[in-house]
Amino acid sequence: MNGKDVVMAFPEEGIGARVFPRDLSQFLNRYYGEKDVEVLPGHTLTDLQRRDGLFLLNLRDAKTSAERTIEVDGVVAGIGIAPETGLAEDAGLPVENGIIVDECLRTSHPDIYAAGDVANFYNPALAAHIRVEHEDNALTMGKHAGRNMAGESIPYHHLPYFYSDLFELGYEAVGQIDSQSESLVDWTDPYRKGVIYYLRDGRVRGVLLWNVWERVQAARELIAEPGPFAPEGLEGRL
Ligand SMILES: Cc1cc2nc3c(=O)[nH]c(=O)nc-3n(C[C@H](O)[C@H](O)[C@H](O)COP(=O)(O)OP(=O)(O)OC[C@H]3O[C@@H](n4cnc5c(N)ncnc54)[C@H](O)[C@@H]3O)c2cc1C
């Protein structure tokens, strides 16, 4: 979109393969290709050198083990984060995939709270401890922790959503979005507009709203419903 030549390399078979169903992820490879991005699925970065103001990237094809080197002006590395829990550990607070907090976002010490990317909290709708690295959670949870620190005792039951844009496509997602889960794909327009429901043990655990807007709250309510749901029964639900 800024007139640059872009190469996108990643180890999975398709863009977003861990979260999107396989055919959607394969569609995205083609879609990015149409936008003049050179997409290299199944490629791992094995080396990165700086030379004369440029970067030399060494990439290995997982299937053939063939290596290639490409020369680029800049690198954007999307490689995830590790929560910075050193301070909490030094203070003797329980840490396990983030800083563990109770319903009111308090750690094991009554005067220490944690919120945002670093906090591991319990969500009743998913009946699971989760840690979420997204803006909606950071903003909502931060305010919530602040209110509790100022004397309230309100449990944090918010089920966060996250969003992204992919050229003209955009999505909002709620709950646990995992391509390994059972799913029902309900397209209005294939790969352009639709809803994907992710199920586990007869319950809806996550909803991907693909170019479908203003359904986040309805998706949260569906996830909170005990069910049981069969995938077919969810068609047209949101
Ligand atoms: C490239 C990128 C793209 C993103 N895109 C999206 C998106 O499209 N949609 C979305 O929903 N979310 C997105 N996110 C995630 C979102 O930005 C984060 O979830 C959010 O910023 C987390 O807020 P936070 O306050 O929990 O943590 P942070 O913003 O990481 O703030 C933590 C702060 O604590 C400081 N700190 C750490 N240790 C100490 C210490 N010992 N003492 C003092 N200070 C300390 C850090 O320096 C930092 O300033 C993106 C993140 C990145 C990096």
C-alpha cells in the first residue's frame, strides 16, 4: 500500500494458519499475492545479517530444505511476545503464563494488581484461565483494575475481542479462535463476508466475524450459552 516490494515468509502453510480454517488461510496466501506481496509459506528464517545498510535474510523451505538468501531494506518481525514477569517473580507473586490474578484482578498480594497482556485471569464464559495480548483487553482490564484498586470489588468477566485488517478485509474475533477446533463456516460471500463458529465439547468457544460488524456482543452472549450446540444448528445464528 506504500509502494514497496514486500516478501512475507512464515513457517506455516498459510497466513493465519493457527487461527483460520485451512481454506481461508490458503485464500489469504492468494489474496496477498494479488496485492503484489510475495508470499513464502513453509519458510523459516535461519539467518539475518546486516551489510552496507541492507539486510540479508536466509530462508529455508521446510519441504525441500532448499535455502535462499534475499536482500531487503527493512525487516518487520512478527514473532510474538513473552510476558515480562521478572518483577512479579522477585516479589514472590505466583506466575504461570503471566501473573496470576483473581476475579478482581488482585495478585496473591492484596495491594498488587495486574492487568493487560501480562495478566493471567479466569473467564467464566470459557471456564478457563486465559492471557490475552490485545487492545480491548488491555484497555478494559486496566480501567477495571484501577476501579478495584480505588476500593470497588467488581469481578472482571469481560470476554475480550480482537481485530485486524487485511487490505480491504477486516475481522473481529471473540473467545478462543483455534484452527484445530471443530468449526462451522457460514459464508454470506465466500472468503469476503461471513461468520466462523469454533466449537469444543458442544459449546461455542470462539467466533470470527469476517467483514461482519456490530456482532461482538451477540457473539459474547452465544459463547456464554451452555448449549449443547451442533455445528449445523449455528448456521445464520449471528
Ligand atoms: C506490532 C503490534 C501490533 C498489534 N496489533 C494489535 C491489533 O491489531 N489489535 C489488537 O487488539 N492488539 C494489537 N496489539 C496488542 C496491543 O498493543 C497490546 O495488547 C496492548 O498494548 C497491551 O497493553 P498493556 O498495557 O498490557 O502492555 P504494554 O503496552 O506492553 O505496556 C506494558 C508497559 O510496562 C512496562 N514495563 C515492563 N516491565 C516494567 C517494570 N519492571 N517496571 C516498569 N515498567 C515496566 C513496559 O515498558 C511497557 O511500557 C499489537 C501489538 C503489537 C506489538
